[in-house]
Amino acid sequence: EAQVTQNPRYLITVTGKKLTVTCSQNMNHEYMSWYRQDPGLGLRQIYYSMNVEVTDKGDVPEGYKVSRKEKRNFPLILESPSPNQTSLYFCASSSQGLNTEAFFGQGTRLTVV
Amino acid sequence: GENVEQHPSTLSVQEGDSAVIKCTYSDSASNYFPWYKQELGKRPQLIIDIRSNVGEKKDQRIAVTLNKTAKHFSLHITETQPEDSAVYFCAEGNFNKFYFGSGTKLNVKP
């Protein structure tokens, strides 16, 4: 089954404790993106990747890192999480550029206390 | 986001009525305009999309119209049903830039 898988689904952590949210897709898509969803603000792009070892900043990259060492994986790293990073995070993949259908993961609800 | 404005933020209609959601954008280089539906607690899923060389597209009860000159596009849902209740996001962009609207919460009352 074609899918995008994120882990964990829920995470509560403390300020400053490094964490990684994993994202994996099995559709051989070149493009992968991370979004955060906050009430009234919609989905805002954090980072995206056009292919292995190629990443670029989205609208709200501050406080986040990503890596794309393999085509299927695109982890999101928070080196020193802060409470303003409490949000719902979605990973997405698309086949040929951001202007094709995006397939989203199940979401990760992150709370930073 | 700032690049695309979506209205209204909430919309309540009676079952069987039509619902219209509108978005405006600013980047004339945008060539892709999808609409995503997000049910409560679920992931966004594409319901319809349109490209800049097309003015209108229809899929059963759902249609999207695009006015490139005025830089706005709209989602039309006819004969609404309770299962249409969800948050709808418009989006716009091109090959390497993409922005979502802030969302419209649609409530279809039985």
C-alpha cells in the first residue's frame, strides 16, 4: 500500500531536549516536505527536499533541521525544542515537484513543556 | 499563509445547499491550485486540483474555478451532505514554492 509514515504520532517533551520525527514514503517520490499546522494559520512549510542531499527552507525553518540521506526518508530534527514549537506536524511527499499531488503522513502531535 | 488568503474561515450550510470557498493569491508564477480536505483528526487529502491553463474543472459534486487575471480561485460543493463537514484548504504554487490557505471549517447541518 502506497503511504507516508510518520513516527511518533504523539510526543510530549521538555524544552531543550533534542528530538527527531521520522518520515518515510514507499512511493519513490522525489519531493518531500514538512509542514506545521496551527489553528488559524493553516499549513506552513518548514523545509522541503527535491531529492537526496538537496534540501531548502520553507516559510518557517527557524529551530528545525532536516536531512535527506535516502530517497524514502526525510526526518525532522528539533535540536533544542521550545514551547512555541508545540504544534501538529505533517510530512508529505509528491512525485514531481511541489506542483503535484501531496500525500500526507498521519501527523505528529508535538507538545513542548 | 501570506501568499494566499482564504475566505470564509467558517461556513455553515444546510444539507443539500451549495458551499463556496474562495482564495486569492499574489504570485503570478503560480501554476497549480489544489484543494485539500481534512476531516477531524485525519491527514489532509487532495479532493480536486486545477492548473493554470484551465479555467474550470468538475468532479461530481465538486468544482473548482480559476481566474488567473484576478488571481483568485474557488471551490464549489453542490448538494452538500453531512460527510462533507471538514476543514478545506486551498493551496497554490509552482515547482518549488507552495503555500496553503488558512483553512475553512465547513459544517453541513442535517
